[in-house]
Amino acid sequence: MEACQAAFDGNKRIDVLLNVAGISDFFQTASTLEDEVWEKVMSVNVTAPVRLMREVLKVMQVQKSGSIVNVASKLGISGAAGGIAYTASKHALVRLAASTFRSTAPDQVHPSAWRDEKYGLDVQR
């Protein structure tokens, strides 16, 4: 956080956080999923965004404004036969946005989860 703020001439405002990083589990199923794959997918797709959200919320809640966008996936809503870790991680991002929205609404901080549909977009809160 400090390095980011220093790069912007000490500006203490944070207006937007975009959590866009994500990795796949290459369509592994519950019966084929390896522990290492689960850990890596959850670390990148869930743990890192949660840690970033936690830090920027400290600033956004003080300034009484800000937006957080978690890039999810259609699989985070519907699921699929394979890709169990990826699906679980994207579902977690959708639910994290919804839960955080409920706790930060009084502070005018607006988390959301975006997922790309075949033609267009859908925002979940």
C-alpha cells in the first residue's frame, strides 16, 4: 500500500480496486483434484483479493468512498462438471463482494463482482 501511494506522489486516496488476477485448475474434478492445485488456485483467486480488499477498505472507509470490482466468472454462479477449484474460487469472489457490500454500504464503499456473459456483462451485489 505504501509503495503504491508513494508512486502516486503520496496521494492517500484509493478510489478503485480491480481484482482481476485468476488462474485455472485445468478442469480437474473432485475426484482428480490435487491438493497443490487447490491451494494455488485459492491463493491467487481468493486469498490475494481478500488481502487487497482488507487493505484498501481501511482507506476507502475513512474517505467515505470507493469501488471494488472482483472479476468472477459465469462458473462462479452456475458451476460445471470440471474445474472445481476455479468454480469454488469464483463463487467465493461473488459472495465476498455481496458480504462486503452489506458491511460497507454506510461508508459509501461499493464492492461488486463482475462476470462476463456470452454477450454483455452481469454485475452481482
